[in-house]
Amino acid sequence: MSRLAKLPLIVLLVLLSGCITLMSPYDEKFDQLASDLQRKVSTQIEAIDGADAPDCLYASNKAFYDDARVDASALAVRAASHELNSETIRQVEALTDSINTFEELHKSASNATPARCMSSMELSPIRRAFDQTLGAIIKLEVAKKRGK
Amino acid sequence: MSAIDVNAVGSEAAKKIIEILTGAGKDVVSYAQIEGKKLAQSAAEIAQLRLTGQITDAEMKLHIRIQKNASISVLMAIKGISKIAVEQAINAALKIIGTAVKGATGLPFPV
């Protein structure tokens, strides 16, 4: 059967099926995890911003990155468990890369001679970027409620 | 069985699609503008950090990578929200068509 000949059949099937779905359903647990991680990252950046050496240095904050990676991994697993969720999966990949990159920046500052705390000016675009990254993840998840 | 007014039903379905997509489009444009400004502000700050020697070239690249990831996340949100709007528009149109078909034929369309 040609593609054109199949068209009325496809239209009929769509009508009979009631409705179509192009995106995964809302995941409340995912939304909660993402919101918790947003708070965690925000709190960490505030803590580094106000601290002096050695509290501001990477060695004193390594646990945060490990913890954030565990949270991002949990988000990735939940995102991958849904069909039609490629956008959210890509967002979580970007988030994970940003956590690793932030860690690299923190190491770089701490390994400088002499070791230095990351400045407020340096943390400003990082803070904004994490707010945007996680904000966009949450925004898309909430949109999946579809007005319910 | 009464006849289906194809023109009227088609027009009503199209109107609903346009209404939903226009509403979603306005929201997406507003969101994109706000996030675009934030990215521009961050880029300016990173350039200033490098110009004043507060960060190295290697650190600047890492900063830009974080910004790139933020823009990916924002664009994915826009793409996903747009897909949801298309889904809602199609389903609203199908509901209109299904109601009309059910009314005219008595066939139990799931609307």
C-alpha cells in the first residue's frame, strides 16, 4: 500500500485512538529531585562565595561535587525511564557536564600559585548558568503537567 | 445520520489549533528573550574576567562550556514546551472533529 493510500487509515486510527502524545508524562519525583539539586547548588555557590581559604578551596568542597553527581545520575535514570523524553535527557546530560566543568574550574583556582578563592565576579555567571540549566529542566517538567 | 459540515468543523478545529499555538508561542518568545539576556550578561562577565586577567584562557573555555550547557538546557525546554503545545493543539482539534463526527453519525469516538 502506498504512503498516500495509507493516509486515511492513519487519520482514522488517530481519531479512534482519541488523542496523541508527543512528550512523556509529568514526573513529580523528578521535579522534586531537580528542585532539591537547584537549592543544593545555590547553597554551595553562596558558601564558596562568602568563604576564605581554606574553606573556599576545592579540597574542602570535593564532597559537594560527588553529591551533585549522584543527584544528577538519579535524574538521568528517571529521565531515561520515560518514553518520549529526549529533551529532558539532553538537559540532564548538559547539567552533568556543567557540574564536572564547575569542578574543573574550582580545582584550577585552588591549584593556582598561590591558591585562590573563586571571586564573586567569577561565581556570578556560574550561579546564573546553573539557575538557567536547572530552571529550564524544572520548567519543562512542569509543562508536562499539561495544565492539569 | 445528519451530514457533517466539513467546512465549519475544519474551521473550528483550525481556530483552536491557532489559538493554542499562538498562546504557547507568546510564552516561549518571552522565555527565550529573558534567558537570552541572561546568557549575554554572563558572556560579558566572562569576557571582563579574562580581560582583567582574573581568569586564564583555559578557565575562560570552562566558563563558556557551562554557559553552552545552560543554553542547551534552555533550548531543550523551548523544544519540549513547543512539542507539548503541538500535542495539545492536535488533541483539541481532534476533540472538535470527534464531537462533530459523533454528533452526526452516533459513532462512539473517544473525545
